[in-house]
Amino acid sequence: METNHKFFIMKTSYSNYASMFEDENEYETYTCEVCEANIHKRLTPFMCYFKELVIMGKGGFLCDKNGEIVEKCNTCNVFDYDKAGDMQGFGVNIEEWDGSDMFFFDNWPGVIIVTEKVKNLIEEKKLKNIIFTNLKEFTFF
């Protein structure tokens, strides 16, 4: 269950020249037999670089704002975007989070989640090509 920690989705705004990029990773692509989701399983650890920073933190599974795991396929762990689209606000299960200040969810790979500490540091340094969205306020649609 989430406590008093604040978490944010960090995205590049693409309004400046600098941008984040994903390192070249090897993938295996398959379709889940149960929910028919197209899965791109990384064969190497996922690395997304922010300037020269490698993000390796783990946040467990994306949860609703009450700390319950968002409904997902038990076979491939992909969550149902259509069902999640009805929800407003998401959270982190503190027991699954490894404590990293920058991390990914197991069922929402590629989306960088940061703590308030990172958000404040980036804003303090006035980096302008980054947008933060409070995870508790995020909606898919």
C-alpha cells in the first residue's frame, strides 16, 4: 500500500533538442495465449538513458491509487488499457517497489516513474524538455 511518497510520470516534451532515447535492446515478440496481447519481451535488461543515466529501478506492478494491482493478464502481465482507461489516478505498491528514485513498472514498461526528489531536482536545475504528471492524477484518456 502506498504511503506518503509522491510519484510522477516523467516524459520528454520534445519542445527542445535534447530527448530521451531507449538503448538498442533485443526483443522476442509473441502473442499471449489468454488475452491475445502482443508482447515484446526484452531478452536483455531494459535500459532507457536520460542523458547518461541508466534507469534500472523496479516498481513492481502498476496499481490503482489504493495500492491494488491494476487488472492484468496472469499469463503475460500486460494490463488492460481499456479497463484502466476508466480509472483516474494510479499508485505504487510500496512492498514491491525497490526504493529507486527512477524506475519502471513490470506491467507498464518504458514509462519512467520518478520520486518527488527527482522531480524537484530536475525542476531546480531548470531543465525544460521534461514534463511531469502526478501518478495519482494520471488518466489514460
